[in-house]
Amino acid sequence: MIKCLYLLLLPFALNAQDPRVLVVGDSWAQLQIDNATHNQVFANNGFANTVIHPVSDLVAEDGREAADWAIPTELQLIIDAINNNPEIDTVQLTIGGNDFLNAWTINMTMMEELALQQQISDDLTIIVDAVLAQDSGIEVLLSFYDYPNFEDTIGGVFGQTCNDLLNDMGLPTTSELNTAARTFEEVYAQIASNNPRVYQVSHFGLMQSFFGFPDDGISPGDILPPGDISRPSPVEAMRDFVFTRDCFHLNPQGYEYLVQNSFDGYFQQRFIGVIFQSSFE
């Protein structure tokens, strides 16, 4: 009888809850906030009352590294955002990409690469531990990146920034860069495997799957995640500056696919779990 009652009430409970999500990180986090991507994806999936918390603007900033947010004064901004807004129960952490792009090169020795992986992992752990320490009910989602595109974005005057970045990394091939990125993510994912309140959703290959490579006869859906490491993300998925495409950031549709992947892999169960728990309090 109790089970039947719960099933009858569940549709009403879905609209009664309002879990609050804080997004923390770098430009990928900032662009998802600027585009209101989560709000749209949540609404598309029946959670119109579930939105990104406005204070996310204070803790998501272009160019930020994990090393920046791990500094005590900057870490305090994240802590204050949580403590001043007790309705926050879920934190998406999108950070580490700049640490990788600004420091990694194809010429690194194995020991140097392992040291960089460990440093970024240590900084991420500092942030995650600080977030979890604020409330026993908080969960963290580690949401990172998809493959960049340094093949179609480095030509001409407007591609100079991407070209300079590629040169700083020692001119890795697409396969070399994608392989390194996936290896680094695997290291960060260990943070989730070591804590029951930390989750990770991988996005590698998502843009290849959704956009395909029509010029090469590859239709959307032909390539499935984690994708083809010999290929970049399709240029159609990259941020459009009219005269050129971004080598690293996605366009609004790309971020919508990415957040939908996060919803499928984490947020849906998180929201339903909160509803289920509150229904019996």
C-alpha cells in the first residue's frame, strides 16, 4: 500500500522539488552559465524548477586553473557561496583544462607528465574536499571536456591564438593530444572512485557522435563515445567567432549536448534521489 501511494504522489513531487546546483570552474563552466545551458536542459527533461544557482557567476571564470581555486583565498569564495546559500546541494566542478593546456607539452618526460597529473589531481582534491566538508548532503559532479580542434582553427590571422597554443605544446598530433587528455581525465576520475559523494561523467567523443563528419561520409551517430582519438571534435561543434572557430570551446549547441550527457549520467538520478529521500522525511 505504501509503495502504491508513493507511485501516485511521485509526479507531483517532481514539480515540488527545487534542488540547487552550483557550477564552479573555468571558461567551460562560465559559458555553460552564460548560455543558461543547464536551465534549458533541465527544463527539457521535466525539471523546469531546477536551475543553476546565481552565485555560480562568482566562482566560474575564464582562464581559471584548478591551481587558482585551490589557493585558500579563492577557495574561500566557493566555501562562502555554499555557506551563504544552504539550498545548494550539488556542485559541478569543471576545471583542470587550463592547467593541462598551459603546462603540458609533447616533449615532457614520463616523470614530468606524471608530476603534472599529480599536481592537478592534488589541486582538484583540495577543492572537492573543501566542498564536501561544508555539508554532509552535498555531492560533487566532475564534468570535464571533449576533444579540442587544432586542425581547422589555426589558419590565418584569427587563428593565431590557437596556433600559438599548439606551438607551445610542441606541435602534438591530434592523436597525441587526445590520448594525453584522456589519460589526464582518467587520473582525475580517481577522485570520484575514492569518494561515494563524488561522481564523474566523461564527455570524450560526444561532439564526434552528435555532429559526425559529413564531409568524410561519417553521419551523426556513426562514431560513439569515447570517439576516435585520431580525430578532433568536429569544427561545427566549436565556438564560432564569425571569422574563425575556437580550438577549445564549444558552441551553445555543443554545450547543450554536453550538459544533456551530464543529466543522463548524473543529474537525473540526483534529482530523483533527492525527491525519493524527501518523500519519506
